[in-house]
Amino acid sequence: MALTADDLEEFGGIAPLFPLPNFIMLPHVVQPFHMFEPRYRALTADAIAGDRFLAIAVFEPGWEEDYNGAPPLRPIACLARILNHQQTAEGTYNLLIRGVCRARLGKELLASTLYRQAEATPLADPVVPTTATLRAELAAAADPWLPSGGPAQEQFLMLLESNLSLGALVDVISFALPVPGERKQLLLETIDLHERYALLLETLRSGPEGRTPAPTGPRRYPPEFSNN
């Protein structure tokens, strides 16, 4: 099921919050999650029964001291939607979630639910075509980050040849490459598309030194579930 910003007409304006300490979700990315904490199992059940949206947010630094409470969140989150779900015999959920767009988190609600909720303002990108010049710039900048001649390079070239808009292409590349977490968060929080494209180019051209280490061993497909 393909989702675009057009689906935002179904969004009710209030998003259940799914905050994570070290994982940055980006729009246009599809990611599996395993929901096992009671509060996020409740969130999942309510989201499935409602508009299927949730906001995947990142904690502000210092969250460790109040993880079970309500530590502050970064103000820009990824508004995402549940594509598919499977409830296990233990009551946990395996989900497939797609990022739809950025969202600015507003007032947090005083709700009786186990999970947190907040007002969320969607920040959809304009649809900007990806020109041959932009594709060539991205290919050259990303080349040092990719193993030469391997499947990763082949998949990246296929991605560049796709008909994705510039916003979608920038987000998917930002997510897929081992960009350091703080820079990836900055890419999420850069609202202007052209500024975000320039930031991604700057990041890639600075080279993979200091990047997040790539996992050792063969990549699994589909990827393992992300834990909450």
C-alpha cells in the first residue's frame, strides 16, 4: 500500500507518541517494529482502531533518568502510519510502518491512556522532481559510502534511477546510509527541502569518517524488527 501526503486528510490532528532513544525514523521509509511494552501495545491497538497514525519521536538528551515517565521530546517528529500488523499469541505486535511526513509536535494532552499523545502539525514537502543533475550529484557524493561493486551499490543506483521525488530520495538516502545519529536528526529537523538536500550533500561529501559503523556479517532481508 503506497502512502503519500494525500493520506493526511485522514489524520485527526492528535498523534500517539512513540518516542525512541537512538532511532530516527524518516518519511518515505518503511520499517518493521516489534511492540512489546504494555503502553505501546495499547498505543498500537488504539491506532489500528483509529486513523493508524503515530508520531515517532526522539528524546531530548538526558532521557535516561525518566524513561518510564515523560522525558522531553525533540520538537520535530516523523508522522507515520501503520501499513500492516500482526498480533502474536503473547499480545505483542509486529508492525510494518511507513513514514508519511515530518510533523511539529505541539501541546501534549493530559490523557488517561498508558501512552503519551500530542497535537501534531504535518509538514509535508512540496513535490519537486529529481533532475539528472541532482541524481549525478548524489551519486558522486555517496560513492565513498558504498562498497564498490557490491549489492549495496547496485541497490543505490537503482534507487537513483527510480521516479522518487527529491524529498523522498533525500529522506531514503539519509536513512539508508550510516549517517551519524545527530546529523540524521538534523536532516529530519530541516524543514526546507532545498536546505535539506544541501545538508545531505555536505554530509556525504565530508566522507564516511566518523560515520555510524556498518553492521558486520550479511544483511538480513527483511530487516529485523526494531524494538521499542
